[in-house]
Amino acid sequence: MNKHPISSNKLPPAAGPFVPAVQSNDIIFTSGQIGQDPKTGTLVEGGLEPQTKQALANLKSVVEAADKDMSDIIRVCIYLVDMADFAQINTIYADFMNEPYPARTCIAVAALPLGARFEIDAVIQA
């Protein structure tokens, strides 16, 4: 198997034994991104909106570290602590993605790392 890790100094440090993304042949799989400030590693303040924007900015940094752009994303999975946030994150998400949009799943979870309210991971066409 061909497996190549992808990282970036524009991202917060990993909170465990994993890399921001791995490329295997023609597919790149990203690790989940939450609203961590890349400089401090802490969750950005202000709740859902700034956390969602920062998580998507972090995802964009991973995509760019793989020499790709957001239009190369073919699938995302979003994790929300509260499904009542669905409409709000859709508005923010639409600012980061272009048509044709990637396939997407949204899952309600009991909790996310660092108390985040939003997390996203992606699959990218290499």
C-alpha cells in the first residue's frame, strides 16, 4: 500500500498520534478538524460560528498542504453536538464550498474534542 502523510505548519498540533491527512494512491483522507486556533492549539472563543469558520479554515489548510483546493473535495462528514445548529453551519459551510458540492454526511454526536461544537473531515481526489 502506498501511504503518504500530509502535514502543515498552518495547523494546530495534533491532539494524539495522527497526522492531518494521508494520501493513498489517488485519494487523500483528512483527519477531523475542529475550531482550534493554529497558533495556540486552543478552541477559538465565541461559540458555534467562529468554531465552524476556524474548522473550515483548518480543513482548507490541510487541502492546500496536499497541493489541492476545496473544489477537489469529493466527500465530507460533519459532526455536530447539537442538530439544532444544522441550518447555521450550512450557511457558513456554503461560504467555503463551491458547486458542485461534495457528497456529505452530518452526524449528531454526544461530544467532540476540547468541547468543540463542530468537526469536519474530508476525502479529496488527488
